[in-house]
Amino acid sequence: MTGRGVILLTGGNSGIGYACARRLARDGQAVVIASRDRVASAAAVARIRDETGNAGISEMGLDLGSCAAVRAFAREVEERDLPIRAMVCNAGLQASGKRLVRSADGYERTFAVNHLGHFLLVNLLLRRLAAHTPARILIVASGVHDPKCRTGMPKPDVGHFDVLAQTGGPRPDAFDARLAYVNSKLCNLWFAYELIRRLAAAGLSSKERPISVNAFEPGFVPGSGLAREYPPALRWIWHRVLPAVARAATRFTPSVNVTDTAGEALARLALDPSLERISGKYFPSHARWGEAPSSDASYDQTRAAALWDASVRCARLAPGESPLAG
């Protein structure tokens, strides 16, 4: 993509996203890091520029937990006339405990940031992507929702999507942060696969002008920014203790990784010419980021379509805003 467009990367100021941005910069790519924390993003840009000599790295402010902020970001992209050729939907959060926190729009924050914000962002920028094909959309998902992965996390329990958006799970009176995260990661895959179907139906992706959509699963990656909502003691363990454990464990199990390894694997999906027309695939860490099936639940087209419709309602996505909103 060198000289042909910009790669937009959400959450690229730390962890996997930072490692991905650095790898893209080394390849000479123009990258925009989009993050709520402008100070951290500016520092990340400065470090990457110093290390790689690539002056084409920049940052913009984006709060995925606010639909108004996502729309403002999309307007700024239009005003700058950024030729976006790839979107890496990487940003995410995982809360802890039993305290329900809502987004600016009144939705459970894990759902809002991990799914709804990216759903709206992709839809708002689809016309820009379609104007710069071949283009790529990468969605960072997780196998944490798959019972076959035996992660120790609760099984997904989505229920009605309007309730999920409000509470993160099927019970309005019992918030569980771990379940909210698991459910949001299943939503990531439903979104990816439904997006592919709707792009094809709308004629926006074809063999001649493809927009590929693929999902990436980094595995267990301590030291990433995922745990920023954790209590201080757990954050210290996540950033100071577990990365050393991961460096040792990654030699024995492909599902445990360090941030640099996972970030570079994510960058490959945006760079590899052989993947330019590959779409609808899942690239998990247990397969060392080769193609592999995702969970059985992720292929439920009825649920994926229902999530799409609920997301349109939650984001108040109007037909004029996206070619897929009608």
C-alpha cells in the first residue's frame, strides 16, 4: 500500500496496536493512529517516527464509546480527504467486577467500545474505502467466547441485542464484566461476517474492486492495553509480571503471545499482497495466524443479521450516512 493510501488503526498507542503501527511504519506505510488518549498517541507517534524514520505516522482523536465522537472523527477524515485503504479495528477494553458503566449514549461500555463504535466507524467510512479499492478491513476479535478454547471465561450468553447493548448480557439486574467482554468478542465476528455479506449484496466489493474483511485473534497477550480498566494491583500484574511469563510460555503454546509478536502478525494481514483478495477468514493465534475456523456460534447468520439491525438502531445510522444502512 506504500504511496497508495493510509492505514487507519484504532488503539494504536500501546500494546498490540502500537506494535502493529511500528511494523507498518517500518514498511513505509502512512498510518493514522486513532485513539481517545491524544497524549499517549502523540508520544507513540514520536517514538515510531524516531525509530523508523517514517514521517507518515500521525494521530487523531477518536472516542469509540461515543457515537457523536465517531461521527466527528469521520467528518474530520472527510475534511482532510484521507485516502483510507485499510482499517484496522483494534481498540478494545475489558472491564472487571460487577459495576455497570455506560457510554455517553447510555450503552454498556464494553459493547459500545468493542463493537458499536467500530460498527459505526466502518459504516461512516465505507464510501471512502470503496473509492480506494482494493481495500482491507481487519477486525481484532477473540476466541475467548468459544467453549472449545477452554479459556476459563464464561460462555457467551447474548440474549436480545437491545438488552445486550444496555447491560452487556441477558440480565439487566446482574452485570458481569467478563461476560460482557465475551459477548462483545462474539459480536466482533458476527459483524465481520455480516459486513462481508452486505458489501457483496450492495455491489461494493467485487473481484475487480475488492474490500476484504478478515478477523484476527491475538491470543492471550499480557502487557497489552486491554486491562486498563482493571484495579491497580491487577494492572501491575498484567503489565509487569505476566509478560515475562508469556515470553517463556509462547515457546510451548501458540495461544500465549507477547505484544510485539501479535502486533506484527496483525500488520501482516494489512501488508501481505497474497491476502489482498482474501476475505471472510479468521486468523487465530492457535494456528499461528494462518486461516482456521472460528467458533460454531460465529457462523450463525440469523444472529449476525439481528446484531446488524440492532446496531443500526443503537448508532442511529441513517441511510445517507452509509451505503449499507438502508
